[in-house]
Amino acid sequence: MDSTATAPLAELIAARLTTALNPTHLDVVNDSHHHAGHMGDDGTGESHFTVIVESPAFAGQSRVARQRRINHALADLLATRIHALAIRARAPGEPA
């Protein structure tokens, strides 16, 4: 059995971003309970997330480039399991 298919989605998101970005700070927040009964709520309790990530990989990159890197790391999950993803991405030393 593929453990990534059954792992809680927040853990899978964190693992993917850790591998892709080697972050100095990473929070993955499951916001799904705020959207219960709304469009995009699939009933799993794992559909809406916020990621707060600080990574040296973001140094000198625009906000859009940072979001693209995150979206690329999570592309298959965004296509199949994540309905909404809020992103706060910064390089070390930038204000939170």
C-alpha cells in the first residue's frame, strides 16, 4: 500500500514542501473546518489549507515565483485533493 495515499494530507503537504524547499520554518494549517458545508468541502476535513513557509530558496524571488514553486511541489495534490491553498512565503530575514 502506498502510504502517501493514506497519510493525513497536512503531513503529506509538509513532507513535499520540506523536500522541495528545505525550509527554515514551515507551518501547514488545516483550515477545512472553517469551510464545512461550503463549495469545495468534500467531507474529508482535508480540503482547505494555509502554508506558512520560510526558505532560503525564496531569496530574490517574487511573490508569484515563490507561489509557483509551492504549487509545483504540490501539483498533483492541488489537482485531486486540495481545494484551496493560502500561501505565505518568505526568505529568511524578511518580515513575517
